[in-house]
Amino acid sequence: MNENVQAIAQTQSKTRVDADMMGIAGAVLLGLVLLFAAGFAQASVLHDTAHDMRHAMSFPCH
Amino acid sequence: MTPPTTCATPCPSPATKQMLKQILTSAVFAGVAAGVLAALLQLWLVVPLIMEAELFESGQRVHFAADGSPQSDRGAPSVWDEPLRHIYTIGFSAVTFTAYAFFMVAGFALATRAGHEITPRRGIVWGLCGAIAVVIAPAIGMPPELPGAIGAEVVPRQVWYLSCVVLTLIGLTQIAFDGRSRVWITAPIFLLVPHLMGAPHLDTYFGVAPAELASEFVARVMGVALISWVLLGLFAALIWTRSEEA
């Protein structure tokens, strides 16, 4: 009984830790997508509208 | 013994929901606030220099005359002439700083899990390290460039830039969080490697803008980046600690 409770508690804390890691990984992924679109994508409409920001933030621009 | 929940997939615990909410709210609010303030600083200090450099890029102004005597008028076009252009700049600055905020807040979450405390004052140090990694260290190899500057191929420069940012972040993270003494050997290696490899460069100078304009631009880009990153770290840590208490 005690072991069962312990096992469940461990599983729960493991799922929580894993879900936390999913949240952190999701945040990093979102950051990468936004950063690529704003700073690195070479599509000309993005390049032109983000132009001044890219120069001002010292991204390699063109 | 019945299982404690009936969810088909693992139910997010209250603590996890809390963590997700904390990540999202800290990143979005801090990113947008710091991004808009950064853009206002740039519109004041940096964008006029970009617009002035475009006069040289387009040939409306010529600094390096054929007779060999460099000389040209000083003065930038008014930033009020092209409002839409600057609205885009503000928008993209908010997007970029939100991206930075997501990375920083993910770092907060990892640091908290490892038992480190996040405070607004520490947030400022996080911000300073962000500015070092994203702007100052890469500028050693590739100084921020005015429009009209001709550089090497853009993709190899982007690769070098990103490698420099990542390696610098690893070095700084080791100094900040790794207590082992071997850090004093490994961290400087991470910090130096991108510069020992060197950024892609052309063998020729092509600049058409006056050297004074380019140096003023570089100094202001770095100054504005430092202030903006400090604000980002401060805002993100303030919201992070508030939502932790809530």
C-alpha cells in the first residue's frame, strides 16, 4: 500500500516534471519561430518591413 | 488501489498549468513592453542614422568624391516623413523582443527548477548577459552595418552570428551557474572560439557612408541594445516573480 502510494506520487511528479519540460520546450520553440520570422527569413516582404529593426538590432541583414 | 485520475493523457497538474501561464504571461508582456520601448529608443537614436546612410546608399549624397577629398553634409531626414515604415519597426521590435523573452523565461524556468532564485535585480543581470550574447559579442566579429555596406554572403554570416550567440550563451551560463572550477577553463574557450574562427569577411572595403556615421551607428546600436535588454530582464523577472507569488 505504502509502496503503491509512493509509486503513484513518483509517477505524478514525473509527469509534472515532464509537462514542465514540455512548457519550457514550447517556449523555446515559439521563440525560435518568432526570431526566424523577424530576424532571419529572407522573404522580401519580411526583409523590407523588418529592415530598420534588423539593422538596428545588428542582425546580418543583406 | 484506483488511479488518482481518469485522464487518458496525463492531466496537467495545477503546478504545471501555473508554470505554462507563468511562461506565457512573463514572455509576452515583458517582450512587447521591452520591444516597444526599444523601438522608441531606436527611432530616436538609431533609425535617423539608417535613413541618413540610405542617402549615401542611393547616391543622393556622395561622401567619397572622385577627386579624393571626402566631405559631405551632415544631417538625417526627419523620421516623421514615413510613419508606416516606423510602425513596422515598432511591430517587429516587439516580435523580436518577445522571441528573446521566450528564451529568457525558459531560462528562468530551468534555473528555478535547478534551485536558483529569480529576482528583479537578477533579471537585470540576465538582461546584461543577453545583450552581451546577442549584440556585443557578435559585433566583435561583425559590427552592426549601415544600409549600403556590402558584406559577405548573408547565409554564412547568419550561421556565424547564431553560432557566436549560442557559444557565448553557453560560456556565460557556465560562469553563472556551474560551480566547478574547470569552468574557468571551459567558459573562456566557449567565449573565444567564435572569434578565433572569425566571421566571414570580404577582402575589400566598399563603404559609401562617412566613417563618423558608421561609428556613431555602431555605438548607438550597442547602447540601445544594452538598455533594451536590461529592461527586458527587469520586466520579465518582475512579472515572473509576481506570478510565482500569485
